[in-house]
Amino acid sequence: METQLVLLVAFSAYAIIIYALTRKFKVHARYVSVFLVPLSFFTLGYQLRLSGISKSVDLGFFLTDSSYLFVYVLFAFFLLLGQLKYWKK
């Protein structure tokens, strides 16, 4: 129970920081979800990993790994799009 509370507080703190930074740079609110979705998947997956139930632990590993993969693919995709835009000028 204590670990779930700590993870909830950490997720809330990260979400508030991300929201504050995106508001400072006047980013539309729907773009904030791009940052919060992997964070929520990772937090949920980590909670499931700590639960101790074998099927939940497996699902937790899947969610944490998929959140890393999502961020990596998103970064690589936008890097590729940036290069395509740069070389077409």
C-alpha cells in the first residue's frame, strides 16, 4: 500500500511538472497526453510488478517495456520527420 501511494505521488508530481512546462511554452493541452500516456503506462506497470501476483507481474513488465518502446519509437519517428523536412528545403 505504501508503494502504491509513493508511485501515485510521483506520477502526480511528474504530471504537474510536465503540465506546467507545457503551459509555459504555450503547448496545446492535447499534446500533453503524448507525455502523460507513457508515464501512466509505466506507473501502472510498475505497480503491477510490485504486486507479487505472477500474472500481474508479467503484465507489469509488458506495460513498463511498452512505455519505453513507445517513447523510443515516437522519438525516432519525429527525428525521421525532422530530417525529411530539413532535406526537402
